[in-house]
Amino acid sequence: MFLVGDIGNTETKICLLNNRYKKIKKITLNTQKLSIKYLTHKTLLIKKNFKNIEKLLFSSVVPDKYKVIKKFFKIKTKKNSFEIKELNLNKIINIKVNKKQIGSDRLANAISVFKKYKNYIIIDFGTATTFDVVKSNNYIGGVIAPGVQTSLNNLSSKASLIPNIKLKKIKKILGKNTNNSVISGFYWGYIGLINKIIFLIKRETKINFKIIVTGGLAHIFKNSFDYKINLNKDITLNGIIKLVRLLN
């Protein structure tokens, strides 16, 4: 058995795999609550499998929380965990940028999709909105913009007359009240930002790409762009699973 995990700023996904790399159980955790006590309670459903786990591999953008998880599973499984940037990924994908400055989640996203003669842009609606560009089996670069929910929360915290607002799809551009005006600005504003960045990436590279969106708010935007978009909520986790399979 194998254990893989994606430790994001908001959510942590942990997945137990059988020896054929098929998902047996997936657990979603609150990253900020991660502690030995919290993990003990939340992993009760896979506790009986701990002794059968052979390898543990994680993607993490929260180093302190990864240390907690690594310590917890070392105690429970007697095995060391590894973070994907600790591995020699050049055997899998050619990284054409500074690997030290790319988030592990973005590398996992790229590994998840790469195929010979296939080109992808992966847009991740996370704490930041990231664009990762994969040409065949080459990671050639990316773009980082402010996260949608991060920006929305920041606006609410800084402007006393703007309440906490939940973003949703909206048809009209002109809002008749504060809530709808803010929702319109963020919804249509991010559509404009993403359409423009995709256009500029295509113009600079002179390549046509398949476009994949992922992350918490991806479903809200999916059918609103100028381009055909594919939604894949588990692309990061699937990249880690693919990496386990390729390196085993």
C-alpha cells in the first residue's frame, strides 16, 4: 500500500492507495488544524492499514504542517515520508525553470498531465491563482496572480462597508447593490484576467494548449471563458499518485 497527500494552504488531501495505485480512501483535512491529536482522530478509518504502507509521498506548500504530518506517520507506520521536491524529478519531467521557486503542488499538476506531443495550461484556483505551462514532458514556466478568495477576503477586511461575500456565478455585469457589484467585479474581473493571460501565453509560445482548471472555485468559472476548459478537482493528488507509480 501507498499513502500520498497534498498539503495546501487551506485543505490537505490524504489518499490511501492499494498496490495497483488505485484509491482506497481519501480524507480531506483542514490544514490549519493539523496536529498529532487532530490527525489521530481524522485517520481512524485508515488506522488498520498503517502497518501495510510501504511508501509515503507528499506535495506541500506549508512546511510547518508537513513536518507535523511527517512526524505523525513516522510514529504510526515506522516509515519515512518524502516531499516531491526531495526527489530527482528530472527523470520524469524536464523542469526548465528554477525548481526551488516552484510550489510542489504546481510540479504535481504538471506531472499529472504531461504526455508526449501534448501541451497543457493548468489553472489552479487556490490561495493564489496559478498558471502552469507544460509542453510535451517539459515544464516551461508559469504565472502567479492573486487568489480569488484571498483577494475577496482582503477587500472585506479592509473596506468596512463591504461584508464577507461568497463568490458565485453572475450573469449581469451591473450590480444593483454592494454585494452584487462586488460579485460582478470579481467574477467578470477574473474571467477577463484569465482570458488575457491564456491569450498572452499562446501568443508568446505560439502553441495551442489544452486547458485544465482545478482548485476550490474552479467550478464557478468553468464554462465562462473564451476557451474550452476541462475541470479536474484532483489533479494535484493524481500527479503525486502518478509520480509514485513512475518511481516505484
